[in-house]
Amino acid sequence: MKQVKQIVVALLLFVATTSFVNAQSKVAHIDVTQLLSAMPEMKAAEAELKKLQETYNADIQASMTELRNKFTQYQNEAASKSKEENDKRAIELQGFEKNIGEAQQAAQQEFQKKQAELFAPISEKAKAAIEQVAAAQGFDYVIDAQAGGGLIVAKGKDLLPDVKKQLGF
């Protein structure tokens, strides 16, 4: 009887241990930033954004140059103009400066809008690929491995190579 109890206890411990091991979730990690930067679509989007930024910067610089030229011209002519005309020119320069500031803000907003427009489908594609690879390999959780991403230990499997393979690069 004592031996039967030992066998039953051993069997229960074995079942409990097996259940506990099977109940644990599989966790993997991936550096999403590294994945996104390696995607060809991201490189194309960044090139497009760089070109857009250069266009905005060139427009703003041209306006700033025009403002500086007008300021220099008005400053050189100030002695030969009446006080009313100089005041009028000062107001004109202030308005021009205000317009440049508004143009800078509008350019920044347009840039951010374009950035979101370009990056959203790329992020969705990466997320879908991560989900496919994680499901195929039986992972319940995938943690972002970048600094500040909430990862404490990165001893699990890194899915970056498999996700890159899934995406075809």
C-alpha cells in the first residue's frame, strides 16, 4: 500500500510538472527598430522624406535670404526715407518674418503628416510578419528588444533573421 501511495504521488508530481512546463508561455524578442531600418520600403520612405525636407529647407532659406536682403536695403535707405515710410517698412519686414515662421510650421506639419503616411504601412507590414513568424514558431509573446522597450532579459530567441527572411531580404 505504501508503494502504491509513492507511485501515485510520483505520478501526480510528474503530471503536475508536465502540466506546468506545458502551461508556460514561449517568449521571443525582436529589435523592431533594427527590423524597420533594414526594410527596403523604409529606406525608400526615408529617401523621399529627406528630399521633401530639403525642398522645404530650400524654400525657407530662400525666404530668409530675401528677408535679409530687404532688411539690408531698407536699412541702407532708412536715412533718405521719412519716419512714416521707415515705420511702414518695419511693419512690412515683421509681416514677412511672421510669414516665414508660419511657413516653417506648415512645412513641419506637412512633413510629419507625410512621415506618418509613409511609415504606417511599413509598420503594419513588419507587425504582420512578426505575428506570422511568431505563430509559425509557437511563440505566445514577442517583446521589443530595443532599449526602453520593456525588455529586462533577452535570452529568448531573436526573431529578426526569421522575420527578414519572411519579408524576403
